[in-house]
Amino acid sequence: MLRISSTRLFLACSVAASAIAAPAAWAQEKATSGSAAAQAVLPQQADADEAQTQDIVVTGSRIVRDGFNAPTPISVIGKDQIENRAALSVGAVLQETPSFRPSQNPSAARTFTNSGYFADLRGLGANRTLVLVDGRRFVPTSNVGTVDLNMIPTFMVERSEVVTGGASAAWGSDAVAGVVNVILKRDFEGLDGQAQAGISEEGDGFNMKLSLGGGLKFADGAGHILLGGEYSKDKGVGDNYNRDWGREEWWFVSNPNYATNGLPARIWSKNVHYSSLTPDGLITTGPLRGTAYTPSGTPYQFNFGQVWGDDQIGGDNYGISSWTGVNIKQPHERIVTMGRVRYETGDTTLFAEGNFSKVDWTIRNVGTRNFGSAAPSTSAFTSIVVRTDNPFIPAETRAAIDNYNATRPAGTPALTSFQFGHFGTDNLQQLVSKMNETLRGVVGAEGKFGDIKWDVYAQYGQNRYVRGVVGQRLEANWRRAIDVTTITQNGISVPVCRDLLSTNAQVRQAAAGCVPYNIFGTDNPTDAAKAYITGLSLQRQKTTQTVLAGNLQAEPFSTWAGPVSIATGAEYRRETLRSVPSPLEAARAFSSVNSSFVDGAFDVTEGYVEVLAPLARDAGIFQHLDVNAAARYAKYGLSGSVWTWKAGVNWSLNDELRLRATRSRDVRAPNLTELFEPSRNTNARVLDPVTSSAYTVRTVSAGNLNLRPEVANSLTAGLVYQPAWAPGLQFSADYYDIDIDGVISTSQAQVILDACIAGNADRCALITRPNPAGVITEMSTPYLNLNRFQTSGVDFELSYRMPLWTGNLSARVLATYVWDFTLTDATGAVDRSGENPTPINSAPTGVVDLTVNATLAYETDNYGVNLQARYINGGKVAADAVPGTATSVNINHIPSRVYFNLGGKVSLFSDQEKDRKIELFATVDNVLNTDPPFPSFDGTYYDLVGRAYRGGIRVRY
């Protein structure tokens, strides 16, 4: 459904006018137009000339044609742009494109997530963007079917095409938001090597990359072989306290009494840290409240600031907050190798390729927190209850307990226990290690039968993912070990776990081997106690993908306007997922991140047909008029059958102006995790009106075999303008509208709670609250076809190229304006366009409404310089904030940001005839050292590292 208000239409036109009038400093080197026409305007004119003389498979279609005639908007990122950014991964460059939301990258990921660079077009989720390599699917590298772009060799990339519209009819499931097709080098001969290293202004974030590839012909030119490898390492950056902006400790506190005290429910402030726990322990209730401990167990009086639940503004505990131990950028190490060979015999070409990729991530992580203000419960994050007969209580505290009990007023109960808060550093610090390894092979053939082009191939890929956590807390052992009393042996009082003295034989049996743990100071627990309460959390996962496919293309007849092209093909695909947790994980023994055993598979058989028919040529205003239509039928073994289709029109009024539009029906079938996952527990923080407090709860999600495919209705419509009065100038504007029904999702914990409080009985059934007035101990978040997703906006591009002095000046601007990003769920519909990323209470996040990526570049045969500017518009913290309610917030605006990146290269040796060169290059990221904007320090859009430098050498022979 087309949704354009007059105000928004005016704003879109204004942005377009601004783009046309933009100065060269806002130009964009990126070879991206709203169409595949950008392929003819790559940064080097030689690339453009070659593109026009070769058959091009435009990613938005299965029909080979010149890139100028694509009805679907396509962005092209050339190898020169990747080189100019000196990025470790092609994913880092792709995520700078405004149509992407960089929701998963080393600065946006958290510790236990499947880290990497994942393509998330339109912010609809990486599982709704299909990733291809040379037009073929790549084996998923995560349990939700997404592909880490780290696994693709950067040195082999010729260009990347991004279809910013639905393409399921052409490519199948998952192409709801669009397609990323990474095109690898095909005919390279010689050697190509690169070495680079970089570091941040602060002296951290060291990174380096080495790559070497070579290609040669054999059998008198009938055969070609290409081999290469790439190694990179990034040491990452520590937590927020490693930067000036992070040391200010901006965060929010929860105000459950907003209805009576006149203040918002969420209050942003600097100097926010925890109030109910410390690394060495803090008593949070009773007459001894505020007694804290040093590492040696010596008590001192904790200085409370302005307390709001588990947080406070001011007071002691500086450096102990929600962001302690959470990396600004995750460290990782990567190796990628690839080889391909092809051999031509007559009209047939045989080919084979294989690649191996491995990425390792190792991160230190703060262990489980016990918030002292939360009422005791079975949740891993609630307070510890310490009984006063615990022999580890320091002498000074013991004296204070005895004094209180001796002098308490008549009728006042004796102090027999107190609540205790504990932060999981030092003894409970975890070492998280993740490994992602991909092995993929393809064999096939392509050729011609007369005028019919054909290709067939078979592909097998597998991905192994291993996640291990050393020092993960065993929750039951922890609870037993910290509940300590004494027994007398040979006249000496000896600490012992209380459960070992239980009258219940089962309790005693479960506690066998328990070693008492001294929670008063991190220096005091014994090594045996540390070993008893922690273990190795381990998950092994294997994903496989098998593909058999064949395609035909022909021009069987012509109309009055030219030949009609028809493409058809069939594909069989089978994917499997097997995830095996360690026995302790399977028993959900750890305090967090317990994976489950998953063993599932699906297969799909599908066929498609696509037609391109010219209807007019050189007939007045119909210089060219083509229509394009496609349909695909897919039969899933588990999810049933589904049809997808598209219809497009491409109308050139003259040599300067072209109009285009595409309407499509697209699908995303449920992935293996959504179908088969038995249960998986994570944690979420909620603001609970029942207890008037904010705390962390355990959430449990599970798969659902009854899921049906998501269905999207998409529309793109736009224009391309190439004025004759300004040779080299191109402008494109494309409107998009995507409406997805039956979105597969697990509800957010806060969304479930809010719906329950509003009276939704179905959502209340997902909540476990043993005491109606007490805290929630667990929430169920199963996968369901829950929601509806609607998004619309406009993509713009302005590009210009001209000769200047002894070289060429190129300028390009890309911009995406999002005016609708609405998720409809059980609580209603909320438009989150313009909600910049700063997640609050695990709430859904939105997208920045205007992003711009611009580059100005000048290049000669001997040197080149380029300046990139990335603009992120200001926005809201919470789009659904309403004054006087639980969604209210004191600051609801995030300022805009502009980041400048500078690059340059100089040739030491060059022989263009033989394609040989040696060049030095360097880049400076975030030239002005711009901090992320308050109150957002999220790595999705914003640079958290600060000014950083990279430099190296490239050799081509």
C-alpha cells in the first residue's frame, strides 16, 4: 500500500533538491546509483568501459543485459572504494551505505552474540537480506541463517551489488529487504599483494591485514586458475571507560514512581553507576545497609548517591556500571583462503571453486551480577541472602550485628539475615571464545546451445560455530557455596555448605563436593571454591547447505521494439542445523546463555520464469519502454508452498530521463532456529510496575514448527536523470515501500510485560511470577508469526565525474531518508523512524531517518586523495515516549553527527600496459576525532573508537 503524506512528499523533494545542489565536498566516491547504471560510472573510467562491453547479470534480475536498463534500484560498490577505505572486511564498507542499518558489527555486537559483519538492509533484520557470492547463495554462518561478510575474501572482490528492493521472484526466500551479491574477480592474471596496519589515536585498537593472490592461464589460454589468501587481526578496544566520553558515565536511571513524583520514568544523567552491588560485596538491607567491602574483606561505609533502584547518580562505585567490561570494539582474528579454476572447451566452460574461512573472537566479560535491591528469587540476577551465622562475615561486621541484636528496641526482630549485592568481576570474570569456520565448494558448467545460454552447478557448504565460556557461573553450585554455616570438628569451627547438613537426602546428594565460598572481598575465596562455582560453557554448532541449480536464458522472438528475453531455472536446496551444548548447558546449569540441543533440516524445491519484453523504441517520448515480469514457485518440506512474483517497467523518455517502477510479492521462510530450537535462555531488563522497580529477568525462547512464511508486498518507483548539459552528472531518486505481514519474532520482554499490565491475558500467560506482588522469575518468548512491519522512504544519489588537470575529479552523494518504520505488535503500532539507537529496557530499536554518505576524490596515474563524509541525522531516544507515562524520558533527542574520513595513495612504480604497480596508501578515520552524541554511545551508527590511522603497501605484478 502506498503511504505518502503531503508533508513527507515535500520533505523528500526538498532532500532531492538539496542533493542536486550539494557542493563537491559532499560528493560520494561510492559507485552507487539508484540503478545498475552505476556500473558504468565506477571510480575508474576503465571499469566503466569494460562494464559496457561485457554481459552483466544485474542482481535484481536473472536476465543478462546492460546495467542501464534495470527496473530495480541497484547500488554498486567497486573494488576501488574498498581499497580507498583500507577496510579489513568488505562488510565494513558495505555497512557505510545509507540503505543499511549496521546492526551487527564488532562495535555493535555484545559478548555472546555471533559477532561479525552482517548485511541488514532497511533495518529489517539481517535474516531478511539475502547474501550471494557470484549469484549463488553462501552457506549461513549463524543459527538464524545469516552470513558473516568476514567469510568472504576482500582481496578477491571485484564489486558488490546491492539490490534495495524485494527480489524473491528472482532469487528466492530471504530477499525481502533486498540482496547483496558479492562479485569476485574472474580473469585476474599475475600477483596481487597487500600489507597494512593501523592503530587508534589513543594507542589501542591495533589492526593489521596481509593478503596475497595470484592468477594465471594455462592450456593455451583455455584454462584459468586463481588462488589467494588473506589474514587479518584486530585487537579491539576495551570498554567505555577507555574514552573520555565513556568516563562521564552517561546512562539512564529508572523512576518507578513517575506517577507521583512528577519526574519522567527514565532519567538520563551523567555519573550513573550501580547502587546495589560492588565487586567485593555490599549489604543492601537492614540496619547494616551501606556496609561495603574491600578486596581483603575490610568493611567500609558505602557512599550512596541519588539512588534509583539498582542505579544511582553520584556516590561511590565509579566505574561499575552497565557498560563495565563491554568492549567498544570486539577483538578478532581472521583467515580466508579461496581458489577457483575454469576450463573452456568449445562452447562450454567447466568451473570449480572452493574457499575456507575462519574467524576467532576472544573477549573478557564481566560475570553475572547480583543486584542487591532485587527481592530474592530463583533468578540468577536477584540479591544474595546472607544469614548471620555465616562464618565468613568479617569480625567488624559480626560485632555490628551482635551490637544491634543486643540493643534493638523491644519487639523488633533480631537480625538473622541481610541482602547482599555482588558484581561479577575478578573471580567471576569470564573468558568468552567464539570460532566461526566455513568450508564451501562449487562445481559447475556454463555455455551455449545455439542462442540459448545455460548454466548448472552443485554447491556444498558447511559452517562450524563453537562458543566456549571459561568461568561461567554454575548457578546451583553458586547458591550452595555462598550459603555457609559451621560445624565443629575436633573442637574447631569449620565452614561448611549448609545444604550438606540438610535433613533431606536429595539436597545433601546434590550438594556433594560443595566448597564454601567467601563472598566478602575478592581476595578471600579459595581456588577450590572458585573451581566449584564455575565451569566451561560450551556450544558446538554445524550448519550445512546443499544446492543443485540450473538456469536457461534465450531470446526466442522479437516484438516491434526488439528481442524478448526469457530466463527460467530450477533449484533444490537443503539446509541442516545441529547444535550440541555441553551437558551442563543442556541442563541449564549456568547463570546465563544456556543453549539447547537443536537438530533440524528443511529442503525446498523451486522454479522460476522471468520475461523482459520491449514495448516501444524511438516513438516520441517512448525512447525505450520495457516491461519485466517474474514468478517463482517454491515448495518447502515444512512450511508448505508459496508463490512470489514481480512486475516492473523501465521507461526512457529521452537520453536524459528514465522512469522505473517495480511491484513485488516476496517471502521469508522460517529459518532452522525458528523452527527447531527447543529452548534457549537469555536475560532482559524490565521496568516492572507491579514491584515499582527495574531488574533483570531470565527469558526463554523456543522454536515453532507451525510457523508460516513471512509475506511482503513491496513497491519501488523512481527516476534516473543524466543531463546532456552536464556530461558525467547522474542523479537518481527511488521511493520504496515494504509491508511485511506475519513477521516471525520473539516478543521483547518489556513488550510482553506492558501488554500483560494492559490486560492481555495471552501475554500474562508467558510470565512466571510466583508471588503476585513479587518479582518475575522467568518469561517465555516463543517464536510466533506475531507482527507486521512497514517501512518506506527514498534513496538518493548524485554522482559527477570530470577530468581535471592531469587526473579525474569524482564526487558522489548517497542518501536515504526513512519516513516510516512501523512495527505493529500486541501493544499497537509505533513508528520508529528517527529513533536513533540507544536501547532502553530491551525495547525495539528504530532507524535513523536520514543518513548521507559522500566522497570527493581526485586521482591521477601517480597519486590519489579522497575525503569521505558520513552524516547521521539527529533523532529521538524513544519514539514511543509519552510524558507522564512509563515511557516518559527527560531527554528525548540525540544530536546529529558528521564523521570525516581521509584517504590517500601514492605510486612508487607503475606500468599500466602490463598492469603493474607498487603503491603506498594511508587512511585517517574520524579525522576530527568526533565523539558519539549524547545520550547514544551505540556502535550501530556511531564511531566509538575515535580518530584512527591505517597505512600500508599494495603490489600488483
